[in-house]
Amino acid sequence: MKCVISVLGKDRTGIVAAVATVLLECKANIDDISQTILGSEELFSMTMLVTLKPEGSDFNTVQDKLNAVAEELGMQIIIQREDVFQAMYTI
């Protein structure tokens, strides 16, 4: 299953590592990643396209683990199924 992960919050060391570690533990593959620092307030923004594999964790488990990382980092992390993401942003 393809998913889109969006991360937003104050920039700090270890954001990419924390998210990537969750994905590794869940046996997910990072297919594409884009990140940037927005403005002078150092707002970190990252978008990832990932594949959740059947032999790994299911969507809800990955979501729960990412929610825990978001709370730990004080950031917003949202995971959406790619088909839902595409439907939301298609006119």
C-alpha cells in the first residue's frame, strides 16, 4: 500500500531519523522524500511517499507509531493512504 506522510513543525535535529526509524521498524520502504525549511522561523516541512509491505505493519500500527513520534518531537505528522491523498487534492 502506498502512503503519503507529511511532517510539519519547528526544525530540530533528528526529525528525519525518528520518522525513518519508525518506518524501518514497520518494514516500510521510503520511495521518495522531499524536505525544506520554510521562512526565517525555521519551520521544517517534509513529505514522504512510502510503501507499506504486507509482511510489515498495517496502516493503523504505523499511524500509531508516527503519532507517538509526533508527540515526542512536538510536531504534526500525518499519514494518508495515497488513493485518499490523491482524491483529496484532485479537482
